[in-house]
Amino acid sequence: MILALFRLTCAAAMAVAAMAAAATPAAAEWYEASSEHFVIYADDRPADIKTFAANLERYHSAMVWVTGREAEAPSPSNRVVIYVVGGDRAMRSLSGSSRIGGFYIPRAGGSRAFVQDIRNEKGYPDFSTIILLHEYAHHFLMSSSRFAKPRWFNEGAAEFYAAATFEADGGVWLGRPAMHRAGDFAFADPVHVRELLDPAVYEEKKVKGHDAFYAKSWLLYHYLTFDEVRKGQLNAYLANLFNGMEQKAAGEAAFGDLDKLERDLKAYARKPKMLSLDIPPTKLKSGTITLRSLTEGEAAMMPLQIRSQRGVDAEEAAVLLGEARLVAARFPDDPGVLTALAEAEFDAGNDVAAIAAADAAIARDPARANAYVQKGYALFRQAAEADGGARKAAYVAAIKPFVALNKLEADHPLPLIYFFRAQVERGLPPNETARAALERAAVLAPFDHDLQINAGIMLAGEGKITIARGFIAPVAANPHGGVAATRAKQLIAAMADAPDDVPLDLTTLPEPVEVPEVAVAEG
């Protein structure tokens, strides 16, 4: 899959609203599968949903086993939430493109993945599952290591892990030949290994059409992982980068003659058989998978919830709200429905109604985390518009839902973020507790680019330049970072010669022009 950037126009958003509603029948029987790292919503057979969830947990466990790295377990609301939206038509409706097989949106306390129907394939996975595995590999690797790695390495690793097989006995194969990249090798514009290792050369030669960057990145990663002659070279390359060498120099020092490496890669690609990692079930764990049947109201609201979580503009938010109110009228006492209604009201700009719906949801089920979030969002928006003496009281009220949420989930990143914001937006210098809260949130959600940048700017302002670079550098290296990556590169350049213990004000730098966009996987 080529990762691309796109945005929905208002017309496309309206089409999404109409088509997505038609794609899911009102009587659909939806389930929620909950595990340590994932939450899955699907209208499918319970047994298939549980198998899918168990496979994803085994996939996570397999990457832990291979890399030797494990991030701390996420809080319940910071897990990756996966919506199984249906077939090709439903995915086209949701994404606005006929070429997208699935996509992933990373956010602190709200990472969302959208995939097609569950297909627990025997052998090589279907393409929609490969997209999910590819994106979760990025999520895992970023969560377990802050070292900024080159684009080819990030994509080669994600492709390596995504070519997986889940065995009936509970074992997992990783690093299989990337069959989904065979067409790239045959038909896409070729990419020389020198272009992978020297971004400047790649940018000079990059064509507007489809090239073999992903396929070649996978091949190089796979080759350096398994080839005995080059054993240890990949680690040497990473060590060179960690010690500050430029990418081209780091590659030449670790791999030697790059033209010979290119010849060796071509020979490796012609091999009739390749090694893979066969990880036995005794080395893996899937943990406890909890399956819950959604209420009738939650199931009726699910198509609307999916669209809201995907992201809406003002025009689609208005359409969505009308539909959400109709569902809420049928199920006025369902806390799941009321929580979704609160989100729809907030998206449409109705803060008072959003707060009322959130309060109603919390009164019926005090554990509904998203109800606290939506109430907090609405109160913060109101506080930003408050004048004079009312402003302080408005922010004191606005932080209360997040304080309550923090008591439910101590490691939910959003209360930590908004505790910091409450002081900044009041025009106060954030105190030590607020600064520590923002830094902790960034540790909990390293995949949220804007959060990493904000934490880095704050830390640079405290003179903690080395720590600030550690937060910002992975964003700068992210190949799908968009405007956030551009901003991160700008900040890294501004910190290039800055010494530690001397505060550096990065807030004065002009910000890149922001274009609403998300990284998606095409196929």
C-alpha cells in the first residue's frame, strides 16, 4: 500500500453520511471485543470477532518477543479502537476513495483504525488485515522506542511484521515474503538502495507515479534481518544513526559498497525460498478477550459513531446530529446512546446540549469515559469564550470532568493534557504539576504528533533541550507526519546548536500552514 494524504470535501462528506447509513441495517447485531491493547466493534459472528481479537493480541506479543521491547500497557481509553465497517463499498463511503483498503488515525486517548470485514484467513492475511497490521506495527514501534529512524526503516519494519500468518495452534509467523508487494517489484518504478539510504537522492529522482519504495524497504529490512553474511550490520547502522551520523554515511559505514548491496538485494529477491520467524504459542499470549453484545440503541447508533470518530466537517456534523437525535429519541435511557449523542452535539457546536447529554449518560453509567471527554470539550469551548471574571470560574468548571475521568483512569492522557491547557488558556504560566502532566501524557501517547511537539516546545522552554529533541525527533522522521512532521523538522533545526540548561523559546517560530489531512493506507 502506498500511504497517501487526502481530505473529504463537503460533498464527499454528505455522500459518506448517506451511504454509510445505508450500508448498515438497523437490526445489525454489533459486538464489542475488549482486550489489553485493542477494542473491536464489529457486526459479525462472535466467534470470528474473538478470534480476530486474539490474533491481534498474539501479533502484539510476537513483536514484543522479536524486538525485546514492550511499552507499558495502555489505559482502557488509550487502546487502539478498531471499527469493522463492512466491505469495499462501505470503506469507499467512509474514506472517500476507491483505492483505500483501510486507515488509521493516531490520537491521544482516541486512536482509531477502520477496516473492512473480518477475514480470519488461513495462511497469508487479506489486504485489509495487512493494512491494519502495518499500521499497528508503526503504533507499536513508536510506542516502544523514541529513537527516530529513517523512513525506509520505518516502512520496511512495518511491512516485515505485517506479512504475518496466524496458526491454528496459537503460533505466529512473522517476516514472511511480502506477497502483497510482488506487483511493485514487477511493475512499479524501481528504487535503488542508494535512494533508500540517502533521502536527498530519493527526492531528486522520485517520480510522480507509483514507485517500489515500500517493496524495496521491505526487501532491505528482510535481507539484513536474515542474511548471515551481513549479520549485525543493521544494528551497526542504527548505532551510527544514534551517534549522530548522517543517513548516507551511516549506511556506507555499516553496509559498505552500496552498489554491491544493490546487486546482493537483487539476487536475494530471486531466491526461491526465504526465511521467516516461526514463533511458537508457548512464547505468545493473547490475554483475556471480553465480548459484549451492544444494546439495541448502541447498535443503532454505531454507524453514526463510526462517522463521528472518522471525523466530520460542519456540514456533515449537522446531518449526523439529526440522525443521532432520532436514535436518542428511541432510546432515551441508554448511556451508550447518550454518550454518542453528546459527541454529535459537540461536533455540531451545541455545547449546552452536549453537556446535558453527557450528564445524562454519566448519571446512568458513571464509567462512560467518552461522556466525561465530551462534557470537558464543551466546557472548555465555553470557557474560551468567557469574559472577565467569569473566565476563571469557567475554566475551574471545565477541568472538573477531566478530574473525574482521571480518577477513573489515572493514565488516560486527555485529563493530563487538559490540566495543562486549563492554565495556559487562562494566560497563566503552567506550574510544575501541569508541566509534568503534559510530559506524562506525551509519554503515554507517543503516536500523537501534536502532543509530542507541544511537550517538546514546553521542555525546550525549560532548557531541557536533549529531552525535547527526544520527543520531537520521531515526529520529524515520521513519513506520514504531514504538517506535524514539517513543524517538527523546523523545531529540530532551531534546537541544533542549543545547549542544555538554557531556556529556548520555540513558540516564536512561524508555524507551517495547516491542511486538514490524515494518513491512510491505499490499496
